[in-house]
Amino acid sequence: MPAVRDGLAKFRATAGQHAGDACFAELISALHDASHEFRSWWSTYEVRQSIAGPLKVRVPGAGTIAFEVIELRVETDVTLTLSVHMPTRPTDSKKLATMARGTLVLDTLL
């Protein structure tokens, strides 16, 4: 589950920017109460500012789609980030085009 842990580490970085925010505190408390994995991983104090790099997403009905992810932060507002997901293979581009046309139905991303 490296992608989940990366996401949690990024969430921790964002939560650190909002220290004292009651909404973040409530969400963290609810996740802590609901999930053994969250409790375990949260206690490791991993912090990441970016998920840039390769990413693979399993899509029901389409298989795996590989992306290269680039994140761009707005220097004047650290709360804004533009995340660009570029398909890495021609077959991934074709799968995305099929999805955009609506000929491939997606239930969930795994």
C-alpha cells in the first residue's frame, strides 16, 4: 500500500500547515478511531510534500493505467497545488480517451 501511505504522508504535511484547525483535528481523531492502519501509519510521522513520480491506477474494466505525476505549487499561496497526471504509454492514452467518450463505465478507482 505505498500509494496510501504516500497519500497519508502528504495529508500529514497539509495538516501541519493547519495546526490548531478544529476540522483537521476532528478528521484525524475519527480516522484514528476507525482504522488500525491509520493509527499505525500516523504514529510513524511520515511527511511528504509531493506525490510526483510514477503512479499506477487499477481501473475496473480498463486494467492498469500508468501515469507520470507532476505537482506544481503556487508560491504565493501554499494551499494551492496543480497536479498533472500524464499517461506514460500509448495504450494508457487510448484507455483514457475511451473513458472520456463514455464508452467505458467506471465504478471505482482502486
